[in-house]
Amino acid sequence: MATKQQLHDLIERLPENEIATVYRLLAGLLADPLWIASVTAPVDQEPYTPEQQADDAEAQAAIDRGEGISHAQMLREFGLK
């Protein structure tokens, strides 16, 4: 895990013309609670069971056959489009 000092050292090495880009990137990351939760969440320690693998394989096969609903239809169902 990087330290704040290591981050400061990297920032000191940035070319002047990249400072605004890095600032926007960091500000965006800090403003996004989902991102923060995803990078601070503990690693899932539960095993990937044979049953789960079979379910995932079945789902992928259905997608490969063209079954299911489109992304646009899913958005409509959730009132997002």
C-alpha cells in the first residue's frame, strides 16, 4: 500500500502541464462513494463453488445464444431511459 509521502513524491515529479489532470482525477475519485467503497472493501474470502461456476457457465451460454434482454430494455425497466 502506498503512503501519502509516496504520493507527494509522485506529485512533485509531475510536469506542470499534468497537474490539472491529476487534480481532477483525484477530486473525482474522492467524490465518488462507490469508488471509495470498492477500493476499501475487504477481499472476498469465500470460495467460488462448483455450483456457482455451473450457474455462471449456464448464464454465459444463454448470453452466447442471444437469450435475455438488451441493455436498453433493462434501462427502460428500471426507468433509466
